[in-house]
Amino acid sequence: MAAKNNSSLATRVIELALNNSLLLVFGAVAALVWANFEPESYRWASRLLYFGIDDIGMVFFFALAAKEVYEATLPGGPLSSSREAAVPLLAAAGGMVVPAGMYALTVVAIGRHDLVRGWAVPCATDIAFAYLVVRLIFPRGHPAIPFLLLLAIADDALGLVLLAAFYPSGPVSIGIFAACLGPAMALAWLLRRGGIKSFWAYLLGPGVLSWIGFFYGGFHPALAMVPIVPFMPHYRSDLTEFGEHAVSGVTTLQAFEHWWRVPVQIVLLFFGLANAGVPLTGVGTATWVVAVSLIAGKPLGVLLTTVAAGWLGFRRSEGLDLGSVLLTGIAAGIGFTVALFFTTAAFAPGPIQDEAKIGALLSFLAAPLALMIGRLRRET
């Protein structure tokens, strides 16, 4: 009996870690310890891991993010109706514009024009950790939970656009990019038209061709599967937790998610290990600008645009008061994964990148802040 209970406990711990990206936290903590005690060996290991993790492994992370965004736009999905999704969509936009503006205005005001390139870093929201915090604050069924999910999905979509448009990984060659991406998408369409169900065909054919186009075209190759994901066979309507349809069978897109869910968590473990190792003595201007822009700018942007949406005639979900919106915005200020990724895309390795990475890590302080305010609200 004891062995069975221990096994059950271990299973629950593993599921908790996988469902909430806790392996990423473990990798980040390990990186911080390693980088501060053995900096030379850490730098060697992170350089060794960088290409395989950031340029290849993160392809699957962004592919799963693209899947969530795409499914949300299908009929019945939370983003299928602009009227129903207007408030969280506007909140997502405000939650990106305000922190980005706060960051840019601050660095220009203090004369640090070398930091301007990092303006998009505080736009990020880590959907897994933000969702975990909101679930801990609000009871099951509270409208703040789907509001956060909608906001984070829209944030992911806009983040993918920003990464592709403003952070090329090298000299941009539209010719090479188009010469590879066009055939990749055409091949994906032919595979779907031909009834090919295996996601491996889409991954190893169009996916690889798209990766080559992104890589040699100067765009970040981690986005390679984003234009391929919509071609994978899927349900005609959204069947996530927002849907109410009874279905049987697994589509190609679902099979892709099920197969890569655990490997992506392992990728995130090594992503944290390869990217979060910074000397704690490297705290500087970029640290505080990134952290403050995320922790303060994100909830301010979410709250202001939600209020503005009400003035424009859009209605919040019943029971979603402005206090709940503010709390959700604070939780959305956890940038972490995507903020770290944007940092590596925005700055070359060196002191400025290290400073910005610490700011991205410090955005985790939004979690205890949201939990504390949530508890105070319940007690009053």
C-alpha cells in the first residue's frame, strides 16, 4: 500500500512539474548556481547547447504555442468572434504596448539608447506560470481564468509577430525566405489534401524546408513550424476546454501536441539551463527597466485598455470586476520563458544581455505579489 501511495505521489509530482513548466524553473535555478560558481564551464556548456536548444528545440515550443493560437480562432473558439473576445484582445494589446512604451521611454530618458533594442522584452507573458497563479487566486469557474487564457493566447500570437518582424537572427534575405517558405506551405497543403495523417510528414518535410528558409533568410528559425501548424489536419471547430463538443478520435494536430508535450518540457529544462545562467553581480540598468516594465507596466496596460474597452461599448464577462482584471494583469507580468527568449534575440551575449535576463527572471516576483493581493482581497 505504501509503495502504491508513493508511486501515486510521484506521478502527481511529475504531472505537476510537466503541466506547469517547473522543469524550466529547475533549469533556470541550476543555471544561476552554475554560472555564479563555475562561470567558465557554464559559458562553455551554454555555447554548446545554444544552437540545439534555441534554434531547433524551441521550434516545438513555438509550434505548440501556434497550435493554441490557431485552435482558438476556429469556429466556437475564444478568439473566433471579435465581439466576444474584444475585451481580452484589447487587454492583451494594452498589456504589450504600455510596458514596451514604459521601457522605451525610460531608456531614452536616461540616455541609454543602447538598450532601446530590448523594447519588446517586457511585452512577454509566460502563459503556463500566469495561468498557474490565476488558478491559485480565483475559484474554479471564475471569469478571470478564461480572461487570462484569452489574453495570454493573444499575447503569444502578437509575440510571434514581433519576434519575426523585429528580431531577425541575421542579415535578412527575403528571396531565400520566400523560396523556401512558399514551397514548404505548398507541400504542407498537398500533404493535407492527400489525406496524410502523420504529423511526422509535416514536420520532416514542410517543417524542415521552412526551418531552412527561416534560418538562411535571416529570421529566427524557432518560428519555423508556425506557418506549417495550420495545415495539419484538425477539427473544424475549437475543441479545447472552451468547447462543448463530444468527439472521438485524435487529429494530426492533437497527436502532434500529445507527442511533443513532454519533450517540450525537457527542451524548456535545457532552455533554462542554457539561457538563465547570469552572474548575479551583473544587475544593471536593463535589469530594473525590464523588471519594472513587466511587473508594473503589464497590469497597468491590461487595466487601462479594459476600462477603455468599456467606454467603447464592449462588455466584460459577468463577475469580472476591475480588481480581478488588475490581479490578472499582475499575473500576466510573469515574462520568464518568452522574455528570456526575446532577450537572447534582442541583445548579443554580454553584460547588457545578462542585465536584461536578470530582469526577465525577476518578473517572477509578479507571482507572489499577485498571490498576496489576492489573499488580501479575500480577507477584506
